[in-house]
Amino acid sequence: MLLPGLSGNSWRNLQRRDEIHRLTPAQPLPFVNRQREFRILHKLRHTELAGQPIGYDSGRLTVEWVEGKPLATQAFIPQNSELLALLMRLHQQPLLGYRIPFLALLQRYWQLCQQRHPRWLRQLKRLQRQGEPRPLRLVPLHMDLHPGNIIQTEQGLMLIDWEYSADGDIALELAALCLQDASQSEGWISAYAQALKLDSELLSLQVKRWQPWLTLLQASWYQLRAEQTQLSTMKQQAAESWRHLLLY
């Protein structure tokens, strides 16, 4: 059974309901690598943050099915102490051994796409001149946090879909959260800074440094998926992302 998701590469084995097969995308998606994902899940196997990896073979990752319900949208807020604790536990794990090659990632999207927004190259060159922000603190990141990837189980919250996870700046994960809902930005930064005893103003400034990078990455991702799938919803998301880019 094909599972819902923007990438569309996960299947649930109906004969063995405890297994999910995550396939290598037929069309290229930069940074998605099932072998790396398997190795990351293997490192996290004792943390209760993720489902247990079962195996990897020829581009197919097999992981256990995480029984539970996706987090309710209204619970995806910084005031949710259980959600914040989950994020803290992830960021306090040992490094995964893989860094996010942000600039190379953006350049790869540029190479793969056929249709390019007029401001794309200008923004890409500007970020290249600036260079990536120096990390405040290097930690393991999930990089795809949204209610659908957070499962409420009997044992507590767990994370699924680790295909974009790697080591990166703590502010990068927060910037990704803030990008989803700008009205919650101050709350995420304040709650996170308080939990880790960080300077909230310094953290907020670092989040702002990362926002143009993430905005361009988001627009690039939607553009590539729109071209690959030809779905109207993807095309609308791409158009909206390019409009959002004008804010930075």
C-alpha cells in the first residue's frame, strides 16, 4: 500500500504490517539517500526517537511501522512541552556523522530544474557570496518536522521520515519550524532558548540568517517536484514559494 507523502516513495507491507519499505526515488531528489537514512536510524535505535531500522538492500530501506496517530495540527505549537522535549532529546544526541551540504544542495536543484524563476540565480549567487552562517551549535537535525511526521504513540511522541536528517546548526531546525508558521516564530525561539539556556536574541538573529537559505531551498524543492510530477498542487506550491522569496 502506497503511503501518503509529498515524495511518494514509501510502501506499507500488508502481509507484514509491522514493516515500511522506503524506496529510492525513481526521479532524483537531492540529498535523499536511503543508505544514509538507514545508518542514521541505526545510530538512533536505542533513543526511542524513531522506528527501528530493519534493513537496507539495493536502494530500499525497511523500517518498523510506528503504531500511533499523527500529531494534531493544533498541538504543533511551542507551548506543547512534550513536543519541545522531543526536539531537545534529538538535539542532545551524538552527531550523526553527516553534514547538510547546503550550498551544494541549492546548486544541485538549480542544475536539475528546467524552469527557473528570474530571481533564482540572483539569490543563489548572493548566498554563495555570503557563505553559510557559522553554526551556533552543531547537533543532529530532523529537517522535516511537521504534524504528519510526529507520531503520538502509547510510549510518547516519535519521529518518522528521516530522509533529510543530518548534522547542522540548531538555528537551522528552528528556522524551518518558523518558516511553516511565522506567527509561532517568537514562541519557538523563546521556548527553545529557555530550555537550553541560550541567549534568545542571539538565537533569533541566527534563525534570521538561515531564513533566506531555507526559503530558497523550499522554493527549489517545490519547483523540482512540480516538474517531476506535473501536479497542479505542486505547481501552486512552487509559485507561492517564489512569491515568498521576494520577502527576503
